[in-house]
Amino acid sequence: MERIEKTVFISYRRTNFPWALAIFQDLTNNGFDVFFDYNGIASGDFERVILGNITARAHFLVLLTPSALERCGEPGDWLRREIETALASKRNIVPLMLENFDFGAPRVASQLTGTLSMLQHYNGLSMPPEYFLEALARLRGRFLNVPLDAVLHPASLLAQRVAEEQRAAAATAPAVGQEELTAQQWYERGFAVADVGEQVRLFSEAIQLKPDFAEAFNGRGNAHRAKGDWERALQDYNEAVRLKPDMGGALYNRGVARYALGDEEGALKDYNESIRIMPDFAGTFVARGDLRYHQGDLVGALQDLNEAIRLKPDEAVAFFSRGNARSAKGDVDGALQDYNEAIRLNPSYSAAFNNRSIVHHTKGDLEGALRDCNEAIALTPYFAAAFNNRGNARRAKRDLEGALQDYSESIRLKADGIVFERRGNARHASGDLDGALQDYNESIRLKPVLAEAFMGRGSALYIKGDVEGALLDFSEAARLKPAYAEAFNGRGVALHAKSDTEGALQDYSEAIRLRPVYAEAFNNRGNARYAIADFVGALRDYNEAIRLRPDFSEAFNGRGNARRANGDLEGAVQDYTVAVRLKPDNAQAFYNRGSARHAEGDEEGALQDWDEAIRLKPDYPEAFLNRGNTRSAKGDVDGALQDYNEAIRFKPDFAEAFVGRGIVRHAQDKVGAMENFDCAVRLKPELAEAFLNRGNARRAKGDLEGALQDYSESIRLKPDFAQAFNNRDHARHAKGDTEEAMQDYDEAIRLNPDFAQAFVNRAYARTTQGDVEGGVQDFNESIRLEHQARKPRIPAKGSSAPPFQ
């Protein structure tokens, strides 16, 4: 007959210590040689002591409770390794099932992976609390009273010595009392129940019976945490750590609570200590990796997450977190791989779908982004971030209506400053400036440090005409985010609108320094340089903007202006043509091309362009003015009058339009003409053309003194105004001031050597004075100039109206 061995190894989770001690005491009292890890074995001695004692003993008792197998899914878990060793060495394995332990429970089944799944096939012993002593007797008489075929391996001297030390220490422990065992029952019931409120009650019952029950405090802390009560959770974790300073799980949990409450330094200390105590627990490496990621320590984060994955290659959350860190480092391909793996491991991982959508969006795969957002929302219908990201993808696809719906749903689920800012952007893009401003205001209220919200509000205010408000917002955005190129560009635009060209140039240059490929900033700096007549510098900026963005219609329009200012009308027309080809609704480019064509003498082409500019922008007063000027020059008085009226309707202070209307009225309505000229002078006292034409009207009425005053004022305002000198000499000649008139004719011809009418007028003056030869020379020169058929030019940008003679 085979020999019956009485050597036993008790495997248990430290949480279940009282039950394990009670079993040890019973077996020892009944003559069994029991190995019981009473004080805890140092991790460095685990292989030689723990595993050595398993193979040296015949029977392997494993205490199974609802909480016992909780961490057995991790390959390095001590309890798992003990069970696997017993299975491999074919010990007599007896699962002791306490407190309604059930192999079929989902939380238990999820831990029984690999070889551990064999455990459920062993004949176990149920040990209900009310029959605990009877169960112990049955254990001794039936489950341990069996022969063992497996070979027993002698324990090493170290294993034997430690076993004796642990046995001696355990022997001094007082007998386990009923209250302590009952406390264990309450604890396990709290662990097994799903309702968090009930968990709190059950763990509290355990604590009341056993006030030093660290695991119960830790469990109650988890229940408070599940309810979102982080303050109470932290209190319980603090007590668990106080009672058991080497409880790595409680340290980990306290770190999570501290982090949730904003104590990042305290959380990091807890994570570090937890890792020191439990170096094989992947979860703490994930938590510390997440903390480092949020602190900007991406290198440290990746180290932690790599270690977590090494420890537990099937941990979906570790791949998810590493994907976040890789994405933050700009490694979008690596991030995509990690999110893919997280989803493979956990196909219901909505957060991984959500974050993968961001990577797809970054890579330009908007369809992939939308698919992932849809999946995330299907898995978690209340996922505010997924609605936000789907809104981003829809907006990128120009589906503003869909984007607005998603942003609104995200806000309904969770009022977030960033999402208000993004909905503001969508409303802004759809033309709803008032709605956009409401969203930007709410975004700033919720998140006063969000530079993008100030930027968006500044842009909306600028469009609504509040340049001062826009300037304040752009400045705040730049203060909050000193590397925010868009903020400097926006402030430059506002400063330019306030005529602070130097300040605008500084801001545009800063925007370009921060982002050397910022085409819009180059274009805007070109506009500023054009405004101060630095046409060479403007051309350089427009060229760079076009190089960076070959489809930049506005930059072609700007370069056309600069070329035209440099006298290159042909190049200007070419640029304006490209501008309207790229953007057929660019009214400004049509207007400018019309001006350039007019300067080339192509009146029909100019009229076509101004017609198109007005069709695209029916409230375009400058286009009406220039079309009116051209119609006036072609003799279309009615058409010209209609255009001037429209220009004045849209811009009631448009002095140049009053001048033009005065000119076309003068032939039949001299009083009305004079009223228009008076109005132009009042509206714009610096407009030389207004004084010139009022002088003409006064001269026609016989008011030579008034005419002379107006011509002189026109010349004071514009010292190179040849027409004003020519007309003033007419008035002077009519008054008999022949000598002064001759000086004006000379000055008009000096300023404009191609001024045929001035030669004619001087010829008459010379002949009157008896200088027939000089008169003949001037007549001949006027005839030569007339034969050149040089048509009079209308100012290209509508700055003045053509004077009448």
C-alpha cells in the first residue's frame, strides 16, 4: 500500500490571511507538516523558497474566494505561479472554495487563462462559514488522506530554513476568532456584489468587525471611486496604507485617486512605491506612464508603457496609452499600430476607436476617422469626446451642419470649453457670427486659458467691425500661447486696419518666424509692405506666399497690385487673371483687373471686370465708382449717374463718388453739381480733385476768385497736379493775370510733358502776348501729342473722378 503523505503547502491571497491561518492552525494541530507564508517572502527568494516548498510537499491547498484570482491574469502574479508550479509537478491539488466561490463567475473565468484553466477540473472542497470546522475535518479525512504518485523533490536548505521560520512565527499567532472570519465573509461579499452602494455597506461591516482590515479599506475606497467620490476614496486608501504600508495595491489605488484630485506629485510617489513593492504589476506602469504622458515626459511615459506591455502583452489599455504617447511624439504610424492592437485585444474598446480616429484624421484619412468615431459612439452612446472628434472630421469634409450637430451633442453630454470653441469655429465658418461669439464667450468662461477661443472670438469681432475688441483678443491669445503664429498674424491684421503698419509688420514677421511656411502671414506682410509703398518687399512676400500655396488666389491678387504699382501692367493683369481662375468669386481680383485693363486702355475689358465684381459683390461702391467714371468718359451720362448713385447709397461718405456725380450733372444741373462738389469737399477736405472740379464749376459760373481759391487749394494738396495748374492758368488768364497764367502753363507742362491741352492753352497765351513764334511751337507740339492718340486715364482704384474742362 502506498504511503500517505502529510506535507501540505497553503497557497492564498494575502487578503484571505485569516482563513489561511485558521486552516494552518487546524492542520498543524492534527499532525500535518504545513508550509504557510506567514510573514511574506522577499521577492528575491520566491523561486528558491516558495516554488521549492511546493515541489517538496505532497498536497497543495489553494484558497479560492471571489477576490482570490483577481490578478491571476497577469503572468507574473505570485498566486498564479504557485498554482502553475503545483500543476506542473502533479501535486495533490485541492481547491478550497470559500464564500460562494464560483468558477463560472465572469470575473473568475476571465482570470483562468492558459494552464490555469485546468484548476477548475480538480475536485474542490466547499467550505461554507457555518460548516467551516466540518469542512476542515472532511479536508483531513478525505482530500489529504490520499496517496501521491508524483515524485517529491527535497527542498533546498534555504527552503527548509525559511519554512521552519514561517511555521514557528505562525505557531505564535493567536487562534483565529469568529469575528475575524466573519469580517472576511463581509469583505468577500463586498467584492462579489455589483452594486457599489452595497459594496460600501459590506466593506463597512467588515471594517466594523476588524478595524485594522487594510484590504477592506482598500475595497471600500474602490467602491467610493466607482461612485465618483474621490475624496472618500482617498481617505480609505490612506487608511489602508497606514495599516499596511507595504500594500502595493493600495498604494497604486491611492496614486490613482491623488492623480484624479490633481495631486500629481503625490500620485507619482505612490506609483513609484507601488512599483518597488510590486515590480511585476503592469497596471502601475500603465498608470505612471499616463501620468508622465500628461506631464509632458513622453520618454518616461514610453519606458513605463513598454514595460507594462512586456509584463502583460495582452493588456489592451497599455497599448492604448502607448498609442497616446506615440501620437504626442508625432509617431502617428506607431500610434496607429498600438490602437489597432488595443482594439484587437478588446474589440469593445470605444476609447481606442476614438483615439484611432484622431490618428486617421491626422493622416488625412477622414473616412477612416468617421468610421472609428461611429464605432466609438455605437459602443458608448454617451461618449462626448467621440462626438467632438466626429464633428472635427465632418467639418474637415465641409459638412458644417453635421459638425454642428455633433458638437452640440458633445456639449449636451459634457460642457467642455474646447468643444464650445470648436462649435464656435463651425458657426463662424457657416456665417453665424453671433452664435460663434456666444460659443467663444462660453469657451473662455469655462477655460480662460484657451488661446484658441480668444483667437476665434477675435476673428469674429474683427469681421463684425470691432477692431479694438479683436485686437485685445488676439493679444490675449498671443500672451497665453507665445508660439501661436495665428494669434500674431491676426493681431497684425487688426493693427493694419488701425493704420499701425509698423506694428502689423512686426506681428507678421513674428508669425513667419514661428512658422516659416505660413503662406497667409507672407501674404499679409506683403499687403502691409504694399501699404507703405515698399513694392519690392511686397513682391518678395507675395512670391513666397505663392510658392508655399500655389492655389492662393489672394496672394496672386496682391502680387498683381505690387506689379501694377511698379508699372508692370501686363504682369498685373496676368496675376489678376490667375486669381480669378483660382477663385471665381474673388470680386476684389475682378475689380483690380478692371483697373489694370483700364490703365492699359482696354475700356471694354475694364467694364466687363467691374460688371463681374458688382455681380459678385452688389454692395461694392468702388466698383460702381470706376464703372461710373468709365461710362462718363464714354458719354453714357445716365449709366454713369446710376453708378454714382449706387456708390453713394452703399457708401454715403464716398467723396470721390460725389465728385463724379457732380461732373455728370454739371452740363444740365449746375446747382446740383455744385452741391455735390461742396459735399465732396466737406467729406474729404484732403481730396485735391474735389477742389479742382468745384473750381471748374465756379469758373463756369464766372466766379473767378472762387475758382482761383479752389485751384490753389487743389495744388496745395497735390503739388504735382498738372491739371490744376492748367486750369488755374485759365482763370488767371481770364482775369488778365497773363504773367502768372504763363507760369502755371509752364508748371503744368513741366509736370506732364504729354499734356496737349496745356500746350494749346500756352500757345493762346503766347500769341496774345505777341510771341507768335512761341505760340506756333506750342500749337505744333499739341498737334504731335494729339496724333499719338494717348487716351486719358481714369484713376485705377477710384481715388478720384476725371476733371471736366
